[in-house]
Amino acid sequence: MIDADGTQVGILPIAEALRVAESRGLDLVEVSATAKPPVCRITDFDKYRYSLKKKQHDSKRHSAAGGIKEVKMGARTAEHDVDFKVKHIRRFVEEGQRVKLSVSFRGREITHPELGRTLIEKVIQEVQDVAQPEGGARMEGRNMSVLLTPR
């Protein structure tokens, strides 16, 4: 058994360990059930649960760095705006992010999917030194998209 301040008390029967914990107004928490003998700690269980939840949240936050960024364009986006978006894509890919490039079609533009395909191919050509497409461009409703991954 481990005391609330972290010192080892020793091996105690369960009934005595529970009595010691109750006398201090704390809980007896089993820390390692597989150890011989099992290890228990006298602590505030709510505080213990809160710290576990906090650690779990922090680990999730740090793992989100490898997520997907999305860059959206219209089918008739101007040349300068495309160059501007390409700079963003380069920066994201160099940081190790995967980038989803989406070209959206408005109104009757949907009847000319070749506009979006040529725009996507042009962007892929401009970033081919740092990124590679994962599969081909595909239609998803009124959007055409492709996933770019770092080389």
C-alpha cells in the first residue's frame, strides 16, 4: 500500500487498508492489479480520475498534429488566387500535414467538371516536388477533391 504523500506503508490486509483510508476521509484505489501483491494507493478518487482524464486529453491534443487540412477553391478561381492557395498547401505539406484540395462547382459549373480537373492537375504539378496525390480526383456531390500527402 502507498500512502497519500507517496511513501510506502507496506503490505496490509484489505480490511485494515480500507479502515486507514476511511479514517483519513480518502479512498483506497487499486493502482496495479497484476503485481504480486496488488498495489493500492490512498488518494482522493475524484482527483485521481480527473488527473487521468487530463492526461488522456493532453495525449489526444498532441496526436492531432498529423490531421488533414482542407484548401477550397472555386472552379473558376483566378490565377493569382490559385498561386496564393498553392503557397498555403506547400506550407502545410512541409509541416507534415496532409492536405485535402477541394474544388467546388456553383450553379451550372457542375456541367463542366473538366474545369475542376484541370485546376487540380495544375495545383498538383506546382506542388509535386513536396507532395504527391493519394489516388485521383473524385467527385463528392458538388465538389471535386484529391488528397495530397508529403513526399
